[in-house]
Amino acid sequence: MTEGRRNTTQEKSNESDSIDSFRLIHWRHDRQLGIAFLVAPFVWLSLYLIDRPALSFNWEILISQQFLTLAVMMPILEEIVFRGLVQGWCMNQRWGGNKVFWITYANILTSIVFTAFHFISHTPLMALLVLIPSIVFGYFRDRYHGWLIPSIMLHCFYNAGYFLLYNPSL
């Protein structure tokens, strides 16, 4: 009995070590994550073609506090709240890990809630279009077993392009 318990503990430890190793070393070489970054300009172009915002290439925005808040601070906060807390809670429910294709139920529910919150500050069409990137961010949260850094980086990158395209008034 003690031997069986020791083996189970050691197996869990080895599994945890391999997950940590995957998280810390291999995420930089993850092709799927690379593709998600490469798709961002196509997402921005699609948004432009759908909504046709007035383009204003004001490079001063890049160093503004408002841009840093929208492109860096908000994505970090949103990923901690939605992917970390909400999706994490959902994953701990017995249904959370079930999948539709490659998307967990936890990711779907979190993405719906995340999209709903965007109706507060976006037009209905732009809020609905948040659903697709949200599912992608949630996918990488699941892929990295709850580690949020890849999701945060993707979210910051997508927001930076979005807010360069939709130049917020300074």
C-alpha cells in the first residue's frame, strides 16, 4: 500500500515537472502559438475591412499612457480574471474539461462571458468579433495547463494592433 502511494506521488511529481518544463522552455518554439501571432495582422485587416475606421497613424500614441493601458495593462488584467480565475474555476468543474473539437467547455463559457463584457465598450459587431480571439487565448491557457503568459502575450499583441487601428482619442 505504501509502495503504491509512493509511486502515485512520484508519477504526479514527474508529470508536474514535465508540464513545468514544457511551459518554461518549449512555449517559445510552439508552432501553434507562432501561428496565432502571425494571424493577428489578418485579424486586424479583417476588422478594418468590416468596420472601415478612419485611419490615423499617430505614432505618439505608442508612448501614451492610454495606449499602454489598453495594449498592456488591460490584457494582463483581463487574462488574470477571465483565463486565470473564471476559466480556472470552470476547468475545476466536472464538465469544464469536456471538449467540442479542441475547445474545452470552460473556454467556451469563459469566452462568452468575456465577449459579453465587451458590449460595454464596443459596438455590438466589434464585441461579437472578440469571441474568436478569446477562444484562441483560452485555448493556449488550456494548452499550457493554466499558465497565462502565452495568453497574456497574445492578448497584448492583438490589443496593440487593434488600438493602433482604432486610434483611441488621446
